[in-house]
Amino acid sequence: MQFMTDHDKQTEERIFEAATEVFIEKGLDGSRIQDIADRAGMNKSLLHYYYRSKDRLFDAVFEMIAMKMLKKFAPVFEGDLTLEEKIRFFFREHLSFLQKNPRLPAFLLNEVNRHPERIRKFLANINIENLWKMLYDQHKDELDQYNITREKMPQIITTMASLTVFPFAAKMLLVELFGKAGIKFDDYIEERKTFAADFMISALKNMNRSNPEDESKIKKNDNKKKK
Amino acid sequence: MQFMTDHDKQTEERIFEAATEVFIEKGLDGSRIQDIADRAGMNKSLLHYYYRSKDRLFDAVFEMIAMKMLKKFAPVFEGDLTLEEKIRFFFREHLSFLQKNPRLPAFLLNEVNRHPERIRKFLANINIENLWKMLYDQHKDELDQYNITREKMPQIITTMASLTVFPFAAKMLLVELFGKAGIKFDDYIEERKTFAADFMISALKNMNRSNPEDESKIKKNDNKKKK
DNA sequence: GTCTATAGAAGGATAGAC
DNA sequence: GTCTATCCTTCTATAGAC
């Protein structure tokens, strides 16, 4: 089994892998059964034999990809680290994962927008409120210190997702725009692992200092630091 | 002209508007000439009469949308404001624009990924390096004070875009996830106008303070501020 | 299980009447 | 300019031989 070639793989598995590639590249609407059969090196009627229809095949692929993404997301926030360590860990791990799977964000965001019915069943399992409640409770002391209230958690969580997901969702755009300036996308992502973490931590620690509505607190804080 | 109904509009314009709606909703691959004709209330052969082919019609629509987005982006950074004022202005204006055009981010990002050849000609006009050089030069004093080097500008610009674009690109996802937690997307965006600005400003002002690699610089800066 | 052949529907595009 | 009718291609899906 160690020297198993593509052709030795089970047919169903080969279909699934080819379909994954094609769907990620072209989306559901842009993909053709024939393309998938070609990439899997077989007759297209075999796809119907194993998966009944294009839609069912897509659902199988979509579920796998959604789960893959999800599994990488949540566990990052478990474990016995400080808030700052968790943030650094998240950006390093999640951006590394996306470097290996650069097309997942664009694929998922697009299909969610084009076929929202299709994704409801996957989202039913996700309780995002748990995620931010868990995070908040675990790090209440640190967050209190920075004047971050529980109500800010949705903004904070989505901000972290923005910082990692957007560059990949907009990869084609950035590659094109950066190219003219002599910047390589890969270098930019590598740099982002620490930039995003520094940025996030710095913002959290000092939001009260920069918020004009909190002038009084700022002055109080400044005094504290000076003494 | 004031009481002009849909039916009085010029045919070409009606086609263009219907096409814009359908393409934004379903993407190029998912849109059907027949859908557009139906929405415009006319025979589908008229679309060919005016636009020759589906692709040409799409190009016209795409160019209009890309320009609309672009025109809203750049001018935000002109004018004689402080860096902080510009950042606040950007988040307020850009998020307000997206509130009125919530599907543009998902549409643009998707088409850019699915049909990159098609967008090269639009991107040729954009020099993003100019944008960040301009910003950097205009606010060199403020940025120096915060130890933000010119090399950080790509990270900063893309971070600002992330914070506004991502929530709309992922709108369907967020609506679904927030719904269970009793959060309304519109409220979240409204709150984001100030949150993102506060967050950005706070991060910029204090990145050196939070970056462990810059301990020495932090102390130097603290001293400067105290005297 | 895998292939060939083909049904059957849908989509883009055009010719030609008015 | 606008409509009807129709061509041609492409796509999903199935029937049936092996």
C-alpha cells in the first residue's frame, strides 16, 4: 500500500478528491461533471453511479471542507494559555493552515452567499456565542483590566477572523496589486503572523486610551503609568 | 421625467439594471440570460441585440461596480485631516457605503477569484503603492512617533480593508451565527463604525509598546513622552 | 463496476418577420 | 427596435451492454 499510485485508489475516493479540487477552483455553478471525471481519469457516468447527482457530490465535498475549516478554528482557543499567548497562537496556526489551503476562504464565502440554504445544516452545529463566552470567562481578569466588556466580544472575534480570512479571500487581488510594488504574497502572509498578533494585542490593551469618549480614563491611566 | 416608471426607461438601461441585480445575486456562472430578460420584462433576444453576448454584458456591469467601489475607497484618504481623523472618516464612510451596497464585497471577491483574467484590465489602473506612500508621507510625523515604518504600510492598508470588507463578504454566515445569539447584523455594523476606528487607532499608537521584540524602543519612547 | 450511447433539458446565440 | 421561431451546443442524467 505504501507505493499506491493514483490509479490504485478506490474509485469513490478518486472521485471525491477530483471533485474537491474542481469545486474549490470553479465553484458549484462553474464546475462540470465532465471536468471532474477528466481529472479523476474515468468516465463521467461513474460519478452518477457513486454519488447519484452533482448536488449530492457537492454536498459531500462541502461538508468535508467546512468541517476541516471548523476543526482548525475552535481548538485554538482551548488550553491553558494567557490571552496574549492564545492570540499569538491563533494567528500563527490559522495563517499557517490557510497557507496550505489558500483557496478555502474564497470557496466557502462564495458558496455560503450563493447557496445559503445549503449551509444552514452545517451552521446549526456551531454556537459562536459559546466561543466568545468561553473566551471571555476564561480571561475576564485580563479583559477587565483593559476595560473590554463582554458586549465587545462579537466585534473582537469577527475582527480576528477578518485579519486572517480577508487576505486569502482577496488573494488574487492582492497578488495583482502587490506585484506592481514588488511585494510577494507569501512574504506578506509570513509577516502577517506576527503583525496581526501584535496589532490585536496592542489594540486590546489600549482601546480605552484611544477612545475619545473615555478621555477621563485616559488621563487617569497616564498618571498611573507615570508614577 | 420625474414620474418616469420602470417601463419608460430606455431599453438598454433596463437591461443593464436587471443584469446588475442578477449578476450580483448569482454571479456570472450562476446567472442566466433568461433570468435577466425576465427581470427586465422583455425578450431575451433583445439582450443580444444591445450587448452582443452574456460576457460583454457582464463586463459592462463588472466595470461599473468595480469603479463604484473604487471611487468610494480612494478619496477617503484625501483632504487635510489628521491621521486619526482620516481613519475615523474611512470607517464611517466606507461602512455606510457598504450598508447601502451589502453584496458588493462578496460579488467582487468571488468574480476576482473565478475569473482573474477578466479583472486584470481594471487593476491595471490602480496603483496601491501610491496610496500607502501618499498616506505615509502625509502623516510621517505621526507615524514616526508611533514607530510605524513605511514597510508596515501594506499590512496596515490591508488591515483596514479587512475590517470593513470581511463582515459583508461573510454576511450570510454572520447573520446565521449572530441570529442564535440575538445580535442583529445591522446593529453590529453600526457599532463597527466606531469600534474599528478605535481599534485601529489604538493599535497604531501602541504597537511598539506591545511588541516584545521592541522592548528597548518602548523604553526610549516612554522617556520622550515623560519629559 | 465500468464503459458506450443516448435521452432530455437548458442555455446562448442568430435569422427573419413585423 | 422588438418579437417569434429555431439552431446548436453543452450539460446532467440514465439505459443497457460488457
